[in-house]
Amino acid sequence: MSKERVFTPYQVFMIAILAFIQFTVILDFMVLSPLGAILIPELEISTSQFGWVVSGYAFSAGLSGILAAGFADKFDRKKLLLFFYVGFLIGTALCASATNYQFLLWARIFTGIFGGVIGSIGFAIITDIFPLEVRGRVMGFTQMAFAASQILGLPIGLYLANEYGWHFSFWMIVIVGAIVGVIMVVFMKPVNEHLEANKGQNPFKHLIGTVSNPDYIKVFLSTTLLATGGFMLMPFGSTFSTNNLGISLSDLPLLYGVTGVFTIIFGPIIGKVADRIGKLKVFVFGSVLGMILVGIYCNLGVTPLWVILILNIVLFLGINARMISSQALITAIPDMKDRGAFMSINSSVSQVSGGIASAVAGMIVFQRPDGFVENYPELGWVVIASMIISAALMFVINNLVEKRSKPASEVKAKPVAV
């Protein structure tokens, strides 16, 4: 008896290509966290200045997303994705060439102008290609890029940084990204069905209409809180691990690598469960688990590596459950004619909120002369508070999705028999 395939071969290819693109973009952000322990002393900067290196990318990405929103539905999404991806790779190459704090800061800002829009274009493409009934699984697979950046990217990046200097970590991203870009040019089909619905539409009016839509505003508010946790904890994760928890720099690749392996295993499973039992239930589960683990992790002192490994694995299970389920829910909100603009603005809100969170985190925590990071527990409580509020807002988003789905299903799934 033959089983039905959930995805067509081309849809499988698109999941892979979008995941690889996300891999390079996420790695570009993620690699800064473990490099913080190297960059802060080498560039002779403070935790506050390092916070601005992280948030500089986020602020420029947010501004770029807002400016691009009005035009996001006016072009073939493939061409738009290629344009911003090439700019992102150029910016990353500039980061690899940086020799001081000022150069690196401006290089991060340039990279953010292009990199910050890529995720929103990817989500718009996912919404165009995949019905809501299977988007949890799609998000689960694309979220594997986050884990792959830990398993492959971070250990290799840290090895290159330790052996040859931190610049080589960014060159690695440029090389991998160039290969992905060539594959996309050759094999990806145009994504332009939305163009007919936006013919003759004024970009400025389109932007204003999207920003002022009451349903969309609720999502943007929820995204603001969702961005807080990662941007607050991640930038100082390696510094906290090495100075407070007693983890050596040489053990960081193992920590990120093992956590990443389990995250790759969890991703597709979480997506499948979210499609079956409900995306809101999975989000609530992830939020509760995340709050418990953040409360424990941020209050630790010197701890054995195996304990940190277990806590990290469970923490990222909660984080992934939140991200996969919330992303799948949010894609169901915009109308087809607004998808590009909505995703672009939503990405901007996330980036700007994350930039503010990163800058605030840099002001809350500080390093003593001996390297110990002070006020990390306080940072954890701020993150927990944001998780509680975002969980409440996700109930509102879920109600919107149910209301919009009542008249008719957005698109019926079309499985292909093997």
C-alpha cells in the first residue's frame, strides 16, 4: 500500500535551499556570540560596545525591512531574494576584512541592511508555496538551519578563529553562501503569482495599509516580545559560559555541537507535532519549558560541562518549540497581496526589537576586571517576563488564525502519491 507524500520533489528542494540560506544568515549572527570571548579582549572593547556590534546589524536590518516593505510584493520573490543575498555576502566579506571596532561596526550595519530582509522573503515564499496544514513541518525543517549553524558552523568557526583569527569565521560564511547562491540561480523557479494581485498598487499606500491593519498590528506586537529572549541572552552566552560557568574556550565547540545535534533531531518532530495537535499548544509548552530553564541557567555558578550540556539541550528544545510554532501561526495571518510587505515589516520589528534588547542587555550586564559577568540573573528575569507576555499574545494570534480559517481553508494540501 503506497503512502502519500506530503511534499513534491520541488517543494523538498525549496525547503532545502531556504534552509541553507537561513543557515548562512543565522550563522552570521550566531557566530558573533562565541566570538565575543575573543573579540572583546582583542579589539579592547567593553560588553556595551560589543552589544552595539550585535544591535547595529539589527537596527539597520529593521530600517531596511521597513523601506523594502512597500516594494516587497512588486517583484518576483526569487529576484528579490538574490539581490539581498548578494548584498549580505558582500557585507559579510567586509566583516571578514575588519581591523578595528569602528570598521566592524559599520560592516555589521551594512550586512544588516541586506541580511535582515532575507528571512522575511523566505517566509513569504514558504507562505506562497506551502498550505497552512503543513507549515509546522516546513518551519521544523527550515529551523534545522539554526541547529546546523551550531553543529557545523559554530564549531568550525570557533576552530578557525582559535587557529587563524576571528576573520576566518566570516570568510567561511561567504564561501558557503556563494555556493548556495549559485544553486539558487540555476535551479530555483520564479515566485510571482502575487504580482497580479498587486498590479498598479502604490508602494507607499501598500506600506501604510499593511502597517495600519489592526490584525497585523497584533502580530507585530507579539513579534516584539518574541525577539527579546534570543537577542538578550545569545550575545553574551559565550562570555557567561567561559567566565561564570567555568567552560573553557576549547569546550565551546563541543557545547554548541552537541546541542545542535539534538536541535536537528527535535526540529522536524516539533513541526510535525505542531501540525497534528495544534501550534498554540506547542508554543505554550515551549514557553513554560523555556522559562524554567532560563531561570535555572542564568543563576548558575561554576558547573560541570555535562550538566551545562543537558540544560542547553532542554533549553533549546523550548526555544525551538516557541519559534517553529509561532512562525507557522504568523504566516497564516497576511493576505496573499500583503505577504511580502507583512513579512518584511514583521522582520523589521523583530530586528529592531532585538537590537534594543541587545543594547539593553549590554547595559544590564557588565564584566568585572577578572572577567566575571555581573547581573546575568537579572537579565534572565527580564527574558522570563517577556516570555509570559508573548505567550498571552500568542493566544490572540491563534484566535485570529481560527477566525480567518473559518470561511474556507487558505489552500488545500495537494499530496502527491508515490
